Amino acid sequence: MLGSFMSLKVEDVMVEDVVTVSADATVKEAVSIMNKQEIGCLIVIRREKAVGIVTERDMLARVLAKSCSPERTRVSEVMSAPLIVADPKMDLEEAARLMFKMKVKKLPVVSNGKLIGLITLTDLARFQPQIIKLLKKIYGVEQAPKRMQKVVGYYVV
């Protein structure tokens, strides 16, 4: 059973079934995985270690906008790295603050160097009403980065 809001941790909300892609995969292969899984990001793995994240936004900005070949461009060339990660025992408020500070909407969850989950701003926003209050509190102090405004505007404000 989940604890009270004040004791909620990242591990209480994170998704454990994280989809990954090899750093050596092509962008076309990564897009195929994302489409098949109906997801917006993949955690990039090299030698069994999470080394980056590739998102729909990365594909638009770093592949399509630059007219790169999806068949020849490697995920490692367009991924965001280094990874900004959360610890499973981190308080949700701390995770939300980290997302705002680092201007990211997704935090891979790592324990003892191993990828064990993923938590997103959307997960936080829709989890329960108390988190909405928390996000409103943070949003009142720190302006949401442009790419976070859609989620914050829809779920929070």
C-alpha cells in the first residue's frame, strides 16, 4: 500500500517496464520501437548501462530538422546525455524540483547503477490530487520551461 503523500517516493509512481534501445541502433530502428510500443522516449543502453535518452523531440530537432538519414544516423548521435536520473527512494517533490531545474520531463530511475524504472512529469501530474498541489506550488515559484508548459498547463494550472 502506498504511504501518505508526504512519504511518497519515486518508486511508488515510476513505471518499471522501461523500453530501451542500443546506442548503436539506427534512428530508424529506434523510431520503429517507439511506434510499436506507442511511447515517446527510449532509454539508451551501452554495455548494459543506461547512457542517454532519446525522445520524439530529439528525433524532430536532431534528425528531421537537420535532414539526417534515419537509416544511417545512430541513436548515440542524437540522444540526450548524460542522463539526469532519480533514485527510487527520492521524494516526489524532490523529483519534481529536479525536473523543473534541469528542464526535463522524464527521469530514468537508477539504483546501484542499474536502470529500474522511469518517472515522467505526466506520471506525477496525474497520479493524485496532492501531487497537483505540489506541482502548483513549484510552478508558482519556478516558471515551467517551454517544453514542460503543455503538461503543466493541461494537468496543473
